[in-house]
Amino acid sequence: MFTSNDLRTRTIFILDCMEQNRHLRVKNGEFLLEQSLDGKNKTLTKFPFQKILALFIIGQASITTPLIEKCKKYNVALIVVKPNLRPVFYWANTAEGNFLLRKRQYAFEKSDLAIARILVANKIENQRACLKKTRKKDSKTLEAVARCDQALTVLPDINDYFKLMSLEGAIAKFFFAAYYQNLGWNGRKPRTKCDILNTTLDIGYTLLFNFLECFIRMFGFDLYIGVYHRLWFQRKSLVCDLIEPFRCLIDHTVLLAFHRNQFKENDFMYSKGEHSLKPGKSMEYYKVFLSELTERKMEIFRYIQTFYRAFMGNKPIDAYPKYEM
């Protein structure tokens, strides 16, 4: 399994292969990213495998046998994802045969809400931090902050699953109404594409979900067994759980992008009751979100690693990680 020394001496590389004529190669024991220009191969990046913790390859790329052999030898996780960060190929030597982890997952008592409370509290803490960061003093913002404070006070005593879900949903309603009040907020309606803001949030949350899934896979978790979200056909409940503390990254990125005019109303088209990005605009949005997630990649990895160690070791609840916005 990945150790603290791995984090000190190795790093996660994210390679953009969305442009044409880029390919991967192994030469003299080093990893090379090359691009064909005028019939010649130009080396864009190269580094020794000993320094690599994981390779995220975005876009189309050819995976060769020598590359897989080197990744196996140096225990490098290899992840190939689409531009929307959905994994299409995943390999990690460390995740193979981690049956003890999955046994622990399957034995976890579903009525135990201790970890779920930590996840929800962390989400609300970060929503509060986002609101504070705006430095607004209007009634909606002040009320949303007060609701967050109140929720964090009562949350440790909640032992009913549906009450916990209800509290999370209520706080989200106040948060969104205050946070996006200057962008014409009309309520959170996931996956309906009913307006531009909801559609943009869906894009960001999907990218975040796919990004986290790759990290969670590195430790061998069963993605479908959660500690908060219940079992549901084809739903990766554990990813749904661990995405909660990080949603603030997408919320904040969306707000800034609209304020900076990176995201604009005329980037979208409306057809058959749904809003969607115009052709050619998707990649622009992906790059904005990817830039934010790439900057946080080591923080996200450390969070998942600490969660793994706490869960696997059946440690006290205060050993579980928190992500601070």
C-alpha cells in the first residue's frame, strides 16, 4: 500500500493527451510524453518511474507493454480517463487482492452513522467557509451562515439516517440561495439541465466524481459499498460519500468563473427543454474545472489515504480526515 514516504518522494502526474499526435513511450528507463510535429517526435515531458506515484492520462493514448511492465515494477497506478475524467482503463498493483478491506466494508454496520456525520459536517463546514469567503453581509448570506452554525451544533446528536439526510438537504438549500443569489438562482435541480447554473454545476460535480473515483480505486475499495449513501443499483455509493467534503471546490470554481466571464450564458443552447453547452465549448469548461482539481490532487490523495487507514484500522472517529476549504 502507498506509504508516507511515497508521498514525500513521488508525485501524481496528469498528462493532457487531448491534443492529436501525442503518444507515450518508455526510453532508457524513463517515461516520455511525445508529440509528432512535421514528421518528427518532440519530447514534451520525461521523468523517471521512481518519482511517479500515479499517471493520469486524459484523452486518447496508446498503452504499450513496456509501459505497463514499468508501472508494475515501480508500483505506479495507471489511469486513462476521457476528457470528462470518466475512467476507461485503470490498473494499480496495490489494489489487487485487498480482500481484507472489502471484508471490512461488507461487515460495516449500516446503522452506524458516525462516519456519515463526519462527512456531512465537513461538507457544511466548507459551505460555511465559502459563504464567509464572499464577505457579504446581506440577509441571505447571514441567515445561511447561521443555519450552518446551528446544524453543526445539533449534528453530533443525530442518530436517525433520514434526519441526517434532511439536515444536509436543508443546509444546501440555504447555501445555494445565498451563494448564487447574484446569478439568478432558482433552486438545485440535479441532472434536469433546467437552467445554465444547474447544468454547469452538474458538469463540475461529474468531473469531481470521476476524479475522486480514480483515487478511491487506488486503495482497492468496493466503490458500491458506502458508509452514508445506501446501496442502490449501479450507484457507486462510496464515491457519493467521499465527494461531499469536496463539493465546495466546484461551487467556488463556478462562482468565480461566472464572475470572471470564463463561463457565459451565450456558451449554452436550449433545445427540447434542456440547456447544454454549444459544440466546442465543453473542453473550455473541462479545463477550468480540471485546473482546480489538478492543483488539489495531492490534498485529495492524502484525504483518501487517511480515510483508508482510519477505516481499515477501525480507528476512532477523530482519526478520520477533514478537508478544509
